[in-house]
Amino acid sequence: KKGQVSITNFFKPT
Amino acid sequence: MFEARMVRGFIIKRILEAIKDLVSEASWDCSTSGMSLQAMDTSHVSLVSVSLKADGFDKYRCDRNLTLGMNLASLAQIVKAAGNDDVITIKAPDDADKITLIFEPKSETETWEYEIKLMNLDSEYLGIPETDYSVKINLPSHKFQRICRDLSQIGDSVTISAAKDGVRFSTTGDLGSGNVKLNQTASADKPDEAVTIKIEEPIILSFALKYLNHFARATALSPQVSLSLSKDVPLVVEYVIHDDDDDEIGYIRYYLAPKIEE
């Protein structure tokens, strides 16, 4: 089963 | 003083239509180079990045950098009232707590003026790492819109697989399954209708169709859309905005986190 992850797992605050 | 005038006001209308249901509040950053916006959707699954170059406006003046925080749904609602042929001007003084929107119908002697209150938003900026994507697909934007719409009748997510023989979009649901296979088009006599596929490495990735359907609301902004994919990183869906002379004046880029094995 595939689950949705957050975009913040990939892009971090600058 | 900030002033940006766009004779093809429908571009501003279309940009707002393309982001208003995804992002509720966001800040426009205005500088001498142009206007830009970056915001996550409320569930933090996707990110939208909009850029409009100063050159893309018919008149552009920005005396000092400004951040214009606003409710995008309200802005879209007001801008929706502008006609497709209207000239749209956005104005703000340096210490603005509101902006003024001016709509001028062509060949008429009317001027419509609206003021919108600004908001202080503590939006955080996300760094988007430079990525060499394994797969880049360019396709007609209406085709992408149709793929997303039709597959979402069947399932909630789409699996995009790209290999030497082409690209496949597939979904499964309670009803059954569906898939669309795209091959690169041979001739280049209709560039708007072309499909081009560049594959460095084969990929298989899954994404929520709900978001892709949101992104497809930018279809009217560009005849072509590009999809950039790499293993285990967000998908990039880009619509490049051109002026009448076909020069690039900006873009909307949507980033969508993949669905991964739990």
C-alpha cells in the first residue's frame, strides 16, 4: 500500500 | 511605489484560476525583476511556484522590494470580474496595507477600481534543490488535462511509468483499471501538439490524481506542459507562459510529493 508523503520531506525551509 | 500593467489581463486571470483552489493565502514578492509567489497547499503535499518577469508587463515599476500577502481566493474573485480583453493594473504604495486593482476594458472609457486588504503572512520559503531529472515529458496541456480527468474517474492515484517504449499512465480502482500510453510524436510541424519524451533512466512513480487535476487548471496558460520525474522525488509539472511574440514571460511550476510504499 502506498501512502502520501509531505512535500516538506523533500524541500526544506531556507 | 509598485505598479504593474498587463495589457493581456487574461494572463493574470488565468494564473489566479490555476492556483486559487490549491493555495488559500500567499505572498507575492515584487522586485525589479518581476513578481513571484511560492506556496504549499494546505495539506503540504504540493508546492506551487509562480513567476512573472518584469519584461512580461507592458509597464512595470518597483521602487523597492515588496511582499504582498493576500487571500488568493478573494483576489481571484475580484479579478474574475475583469473581462478577458481588459487591461489589468496592480498598484501599491511602498508601505501598503492594501493594493489597488484597475481594470480598463479596451476601446471603452470606463475604469474599474478595486482595493484589496493585504495580510501579514509568516510564510516560510522552501528551497527547491537543483535536480537532474531522469525523465522529461513534454505534451499538449489539454492532453495532460484529459489524462488526469479521465483516470480520476477510475482511481485516486496514477502510476507513471517511463521506459524505452514510451510513457504509461495507469490507475486502478473498485471499478477496474485504466491506462493511457503515450509515444513520442514523429513530426514537428505542429509543435503545440507534439509529445516528446526524454528518458535517462526508466522510472515508476505514483501520484495523487486529485492534485494533478488541480494543476491541470493551468491548461489555458500554455498549449504545452512538461512533466519532470526522478525516482523518489517530487514530480514537477510546468506551464511556461509566453507573450504574443512567443517570448517566455513566466511560468507556473507545481511540485507534487510522490506516493511511496508504507
